[in-house]
Amino acid sequence: MTQRLCVLLPAYNEAANIARVVADVRAVEIAGIEITALVVNDGSKDDTAQLAQRAGATVLSHPKNRGVGAGFRTGVEWAVAQGFDFLIHMDSDGQVLPSEIALVAGPVLRGEADLSLGSRFEGEPPENLDRWKAVALRSLARIIGLMTGYRLNDLSCGFRCMNRRIMEVVHPTYDYDYIQETLIQALAARARLVAVPITVLYEKEPARAGMSGQTFRYSRRFMALTAHSMFNFYRQRIGGARS
């Protein structure tokens, strides 16, 4: 029997990349799997929605920009309502490769895992990712792994595959982000987890004025959301143990 996989692409002002990414997703073939490309257009001011639809994607649009977490939430709710068996979410900017969809989805499609994480740090860190960022991200992932009882080395990569059970338990609290919170929600639900090494293409970015302040604000927000997620993790685990 054919099963259905939704490939969710949250997108904001991605007119330069979205048609190519959608075409590459639709070119993927996995035996026994029907693949649908879903673009959640998060209030883009460019032609993202039109180009995605023209390339063959199903498109859902927010009337105004709400944030990537809201885009993810809209996409997962749609996929659940439409009865999809599996969901992959991936960035729509071309940094991750649709050609690796079968690699990331494989363990979940075969029933070996509930959640498959694309990992940037199974081998050498990606080229053009600052070394300090790689160390910080890998260290935080390992700390969260120790706190949750899982082996983690990448907490925040936006290329993952999940089965129906996990689709139904992940729900980001905030509109601006979703990656670490939904991962921790899946861990709280005792997801069987596997990490898969993937390719991530980072461009070399020149230093710009104000970047240190932006990095600080993002890091503070990231840590606050992670702390919030861990609080809910322990609350759910303790509540489950009592019941």
C-alpha cells in the first residue's frame, strides 16, 4: 500500500530559491511513497507563493509574516488533517539538499525510528560555519542529551523526518522558532531517535556592523526557549510517571 510523505518548506521571501527547491523535492522518488511538497508562505513580500505553486507545490499562505514557528505549525496541522503518514521539514533556502530526503527519511519509513534528525556534526562541521558556533551548538546538544537521556549532537538543524505519532505531539509554543522545542517535545513523548549525517551549504558571510548584537539577542532567545522546553519535558515525564 502506498504511504504518503509531506515535505514541509516554511518560506519567507525565498523567491530566489523556492522554485528550484520545490522542483528538486518533486524529483525525489522513494518506492511505495507518495511525496507532496508543501510550502507555507509566511507573508512573503516577493513572489515566493506564485513561484512555489508554479513549480508544483501545494501552497498555504499567512496574510502577514508571523515567524518560522508559525509556518511549521501551520504545515504540521495541515499534514495531520490531510492524513499524511510521515512528514519531513526542511529549510527552503537551498542550504540543505532535497536529494538527501531519502537518506533522512529512510529510518522512519522503515519503522526503525519515530524521528530522524539530520545532523551537521556526525563528521566534520560544515564548511563556512564558524568554529565557535559549531562548538557551542554541539555542546548544547550534548547537554540536552544528558538531561533527556538521549545521545544528541545537533539540536537545531532544520532537516528532520517524523512519523504520524510524532506529528501529533509536536506543537511549537512560539511563532518565531520551533526546532529545539519540537525536538524536546518528541523526546518527552519517548520518540525512538536516530541521527543521520547530512550536507549543509553555508555561504561565507562577511562581518557586518551590528551582527554581534543580533547574535546575542538570538542566543538569549534560543536559550530561553530551550529552558522553557526542558521545563515542559520534565513536567510531562513526571506527570506520566505519576499516572
